[in-house]
Amino acid sequence: MSAALESHGPPEEAGRNRAHDFERLRPLLFSIAYRILGSVDDAEDAVQETWLRYVISETEPASVQAYLSTVVTRVAIDVLRSARVRREAYVGEWFPEPLLEDPYDDPERSAELADSVSMTALLMLERLSPLERAVFVLRDVFAFEFAEVAAAVGRSEAACRQLAVRARRHMNEGRPRFEADRRERTELAGRFFDALRGGDVAALREVLAADVQAIGDGGGKAPVFGRPIAGADNVARVFASIVPAFLAIGGTIEVRDVNGQPGAVFHDRDGKVINTLSLSIYDGRVQTIRAVVNPDKLRHMGPVADAWTVARDTQRARRAAD
């Protein structure tokens, strides 16, 4: 008789127990996979593959959480290695798929969890090797013991400690010096979106850093800025001219956190998703505005609009207003 049956009784009962254990840990597994992969769809696929491996396993692990965390980490590392080849051929800027809600919650590590899912942090993680990335996520974000990390990535504890040191060094090199607290970010974002809706160039300039950049990820499948828009004057003027025209054709702006940071989801007149906008706020100003417009990265959020049509109608509204 297998260890699974010995521990859990008849096959039906064992299956129910496994399903219960898996669903309980699903938020953690998704959150690990998303931070390693930067993709909602790929993370969900990694979690599903983890379930399939668990359900056909003939033995019951001593620790279900350790076993499932190991499996999802190894699956994610394999996926990341192949994904990096695809990203090298990506058209234009590549951003992670936007995440509106992180399903995993740990009050004792809320700060680390929120910071690690931001667009800035995920883009810094792109600098790491797949193993460094996995070790950093497991150790520094989710506080796994080094023995657990070593088992998950298939390396010795000593090797994992070295990987962690290298990963932290790379991450710290890219961190901004003056990070805003949550209340300050929320207040500044509110001013930004109020100015955006009103097309108020002067008010926008007040909340933008002098060297602010607005960058779009369309993947060659949706209209974005031809190149990053740089400088407070340029960004303020472009956004103040586009957004009121977009609102005039029935578009809406849903202000909400995107990847744990202030942002918004833009919808067309039918409520379909056009793009997300996320703000990186440091030193009391908006430093970077990132727009994800690639429809492939938005489908997990609901029906996606035809961004080309929305852009054309917005341009017509701008010309009519001039």
C-alpha cells in the first residue's frame, strides 16, 4: 500500500485531502511563480503543472508546503529560461504582466511582499539569473530557510547563500534612494490623476520629477509611445492633451493599485480594458509612468478593447477640440 493511502485512507479521501491542501497553498504558489516569472498566465500554468505533479505522486510528502513550493519553483525556473529567449525578440519595451491583487497575504511580511511585486522590483529581478531570482524570491521575499531554498532549487545551502548575496547586491544597486511611504504615494497619485482628468498641465508638472519618463509596452500589438517620453514638460503636455480627449469619447479611468503601487486601469466606453498605468513614486515625485497596452498581457483582467480603434477615436476628439 502506498504512503499516500496509508496516511489518508481510501483513494477518494486521499484525493480530497490533497485537493484541500493544494487550494490552501495555491495563493502562496501563485505568488512565488509570479515573482519568478513576471507573468500572470505563466504563473497560473506553473501552479497548474504543480497540481498535476502532486495529484499523480504516489507518496505523501512530509511537508506539503515544502513539496509544492519546490515543485512550483522548479517549474517556474524552467519556464523562465525559455521565456527569456522569447523576451529577447520582444518588440519594444518589455514589462511584467500587471497584477491587480496578490492572492497571498502575510501581515508579518506585508512590506516585503508589496515591494517585491512592484514593476520596479520585477524589472530589477530581470537582471538576475533564474537561480538567483528563485533564491531571492524564496529567501528574501517569503523568508524560507536556506535548507528549504536549497531543496527547492537543487543546490547546496552554501551555494544558495552565495546566490542570495549576489542577488541582493544586484537588487540593492538598482533601488531608488528615497522611497515614499504608502500615504504619500496615495496622496501624490490622487493629485496626478485629478490633474490628468482635467488636462491641467501646470498641476501635472507639480507632481512629476524633472526627469520623469513615460514608457509603454505594446509588444507590437497596440499603439504606444514611439519612444519613452522624457521630462516633466513633455510628459505633462502629452498626457494633458490625450486623456481629456479619451474621456470625451466615453473612456474611463479606474484608479487602483497596480503591482502594489498607485496606478489605474483604463477602459473603453464598453468597459473593456485598454491598458494599465503604474506610477513609480520616489522623493516626493512621480519618477516613472509605465503603461501596459499589449492585449496579450491584459486578458486575465477581462475583455480587452481594440486599442487601435480607441487611439484613432481619441485623436479625432483631440482634433475636434483644437
